[in-house]
Amino acid sequence: MQSSQTMDQLAIDGTSLKRAARLYRAINNRLRLQLLFVIHRHSRMCVTDIYKFLRIKQVVASQHLSILRESGLVKTQREGIKVFYSINYELLNEFQVNTNRLLGEAPSGSVEQKRMQVAYGKMFA
């Protein structure tokens, strides 16, 4: 199979791909999606409030928050001994725009968009 580009000419930014993969892995987990949703609904939360709210063990919450923090999807702010988590909306919006480009944007009000809203609504109910 002949290609007009050789591997040397293939324009792939490995750093960007690794960053994107880290983001997709971070959100490819039901509990981490729930964590993002709960933090979003409360603007910011500390780990104690999060694990009590979701009725999970503190160590589980901390492990998943660490993955979200390393991916950049959540930001932290220390106040005394407490660390508060908040959503990194800039990165989340950038991530959504790039994902829509990759998959082809669903027009506002489309059947696919409504299906996704129903699916995500049920997930967090």
C-alpha cells in the first residue's frame, strides 16, 4: 500500500495525543463522571464532603480525585488543612470542542444530542 506521506512526514504530536488519552481515560469511569457532576453541582467540595455525599470510602474518592486532578479536569485549592476541588471548566470546554470536532458535532436539538442528555440524566439520577 503506497502512501503520499512517509512515517517521517506524518504529523502526529505525541504529547497532545498522550494528554488527550489521559483525559479520555479519566472520564471513562462511571464514578469519576459522578465525581465531576457532584463537584459541578456544588461548585467546589472537599474530599470529606464528596465521599460522604456519594457514600463511598475516603480512599476510593481520593484515588479517583487524583486521576481527575492529574488529567487537569479538576483544580484544587488548599484552605488550611482542607483541599477543595472544583471543575476546570476551561479544559472541559476545550475537551468538548475537540471531541465534537473529532466525532462530528451533533447539531443543537438533534436526536443524538437528546439521547445523550437522557443517558447522562439517568446516569446521575
